[in-house]
Amino acid sequence: MRYNPDIQDHNNLQGVKTGMSFRRYVFPLAGAALACASVLLTGCGGSSADAAAGKTPISVTSSPQDAATKTSIPDGAPQIDQKNLTFMPNKLTVKVGDTVYFLNSDSVIHTIDVSGKNISGNMKPGQVVTWQFPKAGQYKISCDYHPAMNATITVQ
């Protein structure tokens, strides 16, 4: 049987002519699905309005080599590591103005939320984020992607 462009095969994709390449329709759909997925998986971060409003700025080390050698984390500095989908330690006490270092040692993306405010954006494995706590109090630390991850930082 020869291909006739005037005949539609209603058992196939509607509007697809018999004999037309299935790949011609599947690959564009797959590409569109991947594009949508990448947009949906993009996380949110802090804004420049926070800096203008006097909020404490963050510092992000995006190089896995820096995190691996920990050159950006001084010995003895207060830090919380994200490892095995937990914050370690899950309780930390620091002084007002101290810089706390947050390290992502996991193989997945995390965020750092301080009392409900995302301060890190998406943290890739190996990244380090710092935060200075401007006043005394208790701060709840969490991750947008993993609600079971929780820690508390007490600032004296």
C-alpha cells in the first residue's frame, strides 16, 4: 500500500498521516517536557532588595574544590553540614555577629531557610553559604526540598 497524504489514520496520533515518522512528533514533545521540567526544578533565592533593606548578605562558594578543601571554612568556625538529608549538628549556639557556615556534603540540592526565609537559593553539592545572625534569639533552619530537615540555632 502506498502512502496517501490525503488519508488520516485515526488509530495513530490524531492528525498524523499514515507513514509519517513517529520520531517527528515524539522528539519535539520530549524536548518540551524537558524544558518544562527544568523550569519547575529551578529554586528560588534571596533578592537584591534584601541587601538594600539592610539584611545580612550571604556568601556562596560555588566551587566544589573550595568546599572539598574547606579553605573557606576556618578551623573551629561554627558550621552546619547538610549530610544524609539531615543538618549536622541539628542544634548550634553562637554569639551575635558570628558567621555560621553551611556546607552541602550531600549529593543532592538543598536550601538554607532561616526562620522561613530562603537565604541560599539552590545549594549544589559541595557549596558553602555563610550567614551572620544580627540579633539574639532562636532561629529555625530548614530546607525547602526536604521538610524533614530541621535545625535550631540559638544566638546569644
